Amino acid sequence: PSSAQPRPEAGAAVKAADRAHVFHSWSAQELIDPPAVAGAEGSYFWDYDGRRFLDFSSGLVFTNIGYQHPKVVAAVQEQAGKLATFAPAFAVEARSEAARLIAERTPGDLDKIFFTNGGADAVEHAIRMARLHTGRPKVLSAYRSYHGGTQQAVNVTGDPRRWASDNGSAGVVHFWAPFLYRSRFYAETEEQECERALEHLETTIAFEGPSTVAAIILETIPGTAGIMVPPPGYLAGVRELCDKYGIVFVLDEVMAGFGRTGEWFAADLFNVVPDLMTFAKGVNSGYVPLGGVAISQRIAETFGKRAYPGGLTYSGHPLACAAAVATINVMAEEGVVENAARLGADVVGPALRELAERHPSVGEVRGVGMFWALELVKNRETREPLVPYNAAGEANAPMAAFGAAAKARGLWPFINMNRTHVVPPCNASEAELKEGLAALDAALSVADEHTE
Ligand code: PLP
């Protein structure tokens, strides 16, 4: 109902103050025009002009149970009334309960939870833990990855657009993870891609010197870089290499975790257990900043009698943890993970494949659960991306036209380079998904105009 009440003057005031004083991330300040959000509920948000959008981006892929879930809002309010904050060196009910619920769901023996304020600092700490545990300096990470915007996290991120002044952190080495559609290994099948990617990784380890490698960090399914579901066997193969060379295996589940793939964690899709696993975003649907590292028994023991040198003032903040407890309980009670698995397999996947058949701009469809990407191309034969690789990250005409067409139809898409990701809330209904897919269909016709 609140969406039906346009309040353009209020919206203009919000925008004016934003323009004057908010410095926005990853943006050229004078070239952006951030929309003003008046409110949000479930899978939708709306602006001050009364325009409502179906959010197929889940914010930045974090509102896994949608906006303003009444149980999570109530839990945060209740916690604020009871104990709004407390320092990390105390046992606090919301924190210990959140840790228990998370540890119950993480794979294998990842039973100790180190809380952070978000995903990037979780990655920072996973790297620190791996280096201290092994006494080795190097971290291997994949090109075409995103691990966060802080010092170590941005340097392990495999995307030069993100490095900026942090480029070249000592001890970070990048390798190619499998991606058959744009294979670096001249592979023609998933099996070849998998085998050659593992061979390439082992060669990289050998030439770096196995005794210098502390960790291999991978997104279980790379998200921001394009939702490249790894071939069966790849992650198990990396696990074997880590065991063979005494390397800590870190899986980054900041985006893929907490129901996104139709499992609690994407690692469950592949039956792999890392030594450290980072999470954030979906852990509490992003209602209050929270992230963390789930730690294996073996690595936790390293810091049994020896202090772990690291921590944050707001580690395991009670409001954030109360939101996590409520979110995890909502996910369990309402079958959110099962919803993502079922509607991903029965509705979203088949619909996207059908769109790919009709729209020449769609080069490939990839994904699982509520975690999908459409790779848009100029030409399906050559696979030339619809827009060139743009190191400056500037807006580009074809994707901008595609985005505008989606928004004109009430769909808020997630666009990155030449891709649109389909990442709705994991509890989206079948009707909402069909509504968004119909808008996507229309918007793809605009992308088609840019094909040759
Ligand atoms: N790791 C992955 C896989 C992510 O997708 C992200 C954010 O998108 C991060 C880390 C960084 O998380 P945050 O932005 O909460 O610091």
C-alpha cells in the first residue's frame, strides 16, 4: 500500500542530500544518479514517484528472504530493547545462538564461527588464519572472482578493475578456474575443462613452490564474475591438491551461501568440505551487517593455546546476530532453501533456457537455485560479448538500453559487464518469478537489437 503513495518532494529532498553528501562506492560521483528508495517489502521495492520494482538483484544478492520480513524486523527490535550492543569478549545469547545455528548447517567440522561485519573482512581473516596456521606466505586465487573491497580481499579478487591502488599485494597469485564457455584450456567438454584446470592449478602450485602456498581461495560458484558453476569433480580435485600439499582450502560463500543455490551452502552441491568457509549477505538477509568465517577443528586448534591476533569491535554484534537467528529460523520454518531449489529447477532454469532459444543476444545460461546468469553476446557463433571489456567500468549503451527496458517493465535487474544475473530472493513465489521472467523476455528483445 505504501507504494501507491507518490511523494515526489520527499524523494527530491533525499536525492539532493545524497548528491551533496554521500560518496558512493565503485562510482564516479558526478556521473551517477542513484534512485531514491521510499520503501520495500518482500520481493519488491518502490521509489517516491510510486514506481514499484520486482527486485531480481536481491539488493546486492543478499536479501535471501526478501525485504522487511516481519519476524526478522521484530527480532531486531526485540534485541534492541533487550541488549542493543555488547563487546565481543563476552558470551551473549544472540551471538552464541547464531553461531550454533550456523555451525549446525555448515559442512563437515566447520564448527567454530568467527564473526565479522561483512564479507570482505571475513576474507581478510580467512587469509590471516591460513597464513598463521601454515606459516606460509602465498595465497592462490582465481581470475574472474570477487572476494571484497578491502586490502587482501581486493587483491585476491581476480578482476583488475577492482585493484586500483592496491594492485600487487605481495603473496597473491592468480590462476584460471574452469569456465567452459570461455575456456582458457581449449577444452570442448566439461570433463576436459575440469581435468585441464586441475592440471593448471597443480602446475601453478609446483612453480610457486608448494611450501610457500598457505591457501587456495575460491568462490564455490563464482558470483559477481558470472555465476560459473564448476564442472563436477573440480572442487573435489582442488580439495585433493590442498591435502596433497598441506594447503588450506578456503571456500568463499559470501554470495553463494545461505540458500542461494538451493542448498544451505553451495559446497553441499559438490560434497566438498573446505578448511575455512566465509559467509555474509544471506546469513541475515543483510538486515544488519554481518559476516564470518566458519573454521575447521584443525585450524581452530592452532589457536587453542596461542592467541588469534585479530578482531573487530563489532564482531558478532547482538543486533546482527539476532537478525541471523531470526533469518535462519525463518528459512528453516518456511522452507526457503527448498523453495530456491524447486523453483530454480522447475521454473527459472527452464524459462531462461527457453529465452535463450528465442533471443539471439543470449549466448549462455548458467546457474542453479536462485543463482543464474545470462551471458549476452553480439554474436552467438563468435561469442563476442555484447559490450567490450571496459576497464573504466563505464556505462555502455547496449546494456544500459537493456537495463532501462527491464526497469520500464517494473523489473530491477542485476547487470555486470555483458551479463544480467537472475538472483531474486530465495523465497520469491512462482508468480513473482514468472512476472519477472516476462519482463526479462521483453527487455532481451532490446538487447537483441544490438546483435549482428
Ligand atoms: N566474497 C564474495 C563471494 C562476494 O560476493 C562479496 C560481495 O559481493 C564479498 C566477498 C564481499 O562482501 P562485502 O561486500 O560484504 O564485504
